[in-house]
Amino acid sequence: MNDVIFGKNSVLEALIAGNREINKILISKNIHSDNKLNKIKDLAKEKGIIFQFVGKEKFQPYEEFNHQGIIAQISPIEYKDLDEFLEEKKEGYSSLVILDGIEDSHNLGAIIRTCVCAGVSGIVIPSRRNVQVNATVEKTSAGAINHIPIIKVNSLVNAVQKLKNSDWWVVAADANAKDNYYDVNYTDMNFAIIMGAEHAGVSKSLLKLSDFVVKIPMLKDFNSLNVSNALSAIIFETVRQKLTNKK
């Protein structure tokens, strides 16, 4: 169980030290409030870490441990810094996938697997309102998580602006776009593709910053593609263009 921290003291010390990447804190609904628990909640709020009060069934896999009704889920990976990524010298053009509000761990794992297969240079996720890398993501990615940088940023808007200032082109996927995803030439530029959650899509602030807004055309009036499937269609079009351009 190397992806969780158990007990009030351990979770509190991890929050104070700040040397562990905490994704989420689960607190039993039956736990009695005390000074330590209040301090944990206060620190979590201060650091922007989600905490949830959950039923006892969430703690069943950890019954052999003295969890005291509190568990912190930690990241199994070390996130990369965007500035560090941009400073690294790379041969040829690079690509990024930016995820805006992805909530499902299985979707994130599938996206990571697709990105590795397609040769994407890195994946950007926000520190809040997006699922973080956890054991489910790691398992769903089938080990691909170990072959691509995951970049965590506090603000996607600031990250996109920084990319644009560094001569990157930004492509956002939106179901209401006029242009199709295959109308963009991805071969002669550094580009980042922004994908949003199924129910909300890419935020308006990111759409405004994007150089291209594209859609996946549907033959029927039924938009059933989830975000991982949609990304696969777009990202492998970039692969097709790259391979075609080499001939």
C-alpha cells in the first residue's frame, strides 16, 4: 500500500512537511472531530487538497491498518515542472496534451497510454478540479505512466499563456467548433491539445486563448465519445500527418 498514508499523525505530518504529493484525503463520517482533524482540514484547504467525508465501506481495503478513520491518497509519481520541461532541449517539434477537468481515473489512465503510444512529449494537468495520478491511473495506463512526463500546474490559463509565449500553438477540442480536427497542420510546430471533461468541455478562458478550436465531426446527432476516445482520434491524426510528411 505505497499509495496511501494512514492515521491522523501521519497525514498531519505529511501535510506540514509538504514533501509528499497528496491527491485526496478520505475522512470517515464516523470520526470524532478533534484538534488534529481540524488542523488536517485547515491545512488541506490552505494547500488546495480535496478532502471528503466517506462511509466505512471506503476503508474496508485498509482494515488491517490502524487508519483511525483517515487516509491520504498520495501520488505514485513525481510530477514535472512546466518551466523545466520547456528548458529541456528536444530534437524536432514537441507536443503536449492539456487536460481540463478530467474527473475519472480510468479516463486519465487511458489517455496516458494513448499519449505514450503516439509519442506525445508530456501531459499537463491542473492541481485542482482534475483527477490526479493514483494507483488506478497507474494500473489503467498499463505502465505507460513511467514513460511520459506528467506536468502539474496551478493555473492552466497561465500555463497556456507561457506556452504561447514560447512559440507553441494551442489547439482546443470543442464540440461546437466550426473547424474539424484534421484541418489543422500539426507537422511544423510545437503544439498542445486541450481536452475537457465530457459534461463541461474546455473552459471558456482556455478556448479564448487557443489558436485553433476544433471538433470531431459526427455522422449522427449523438455525441458518445468520451474524452479518452476523442483524444485518440485527434492525436493519431497528428501521427498520421507526421508520418505522411516524412515520405
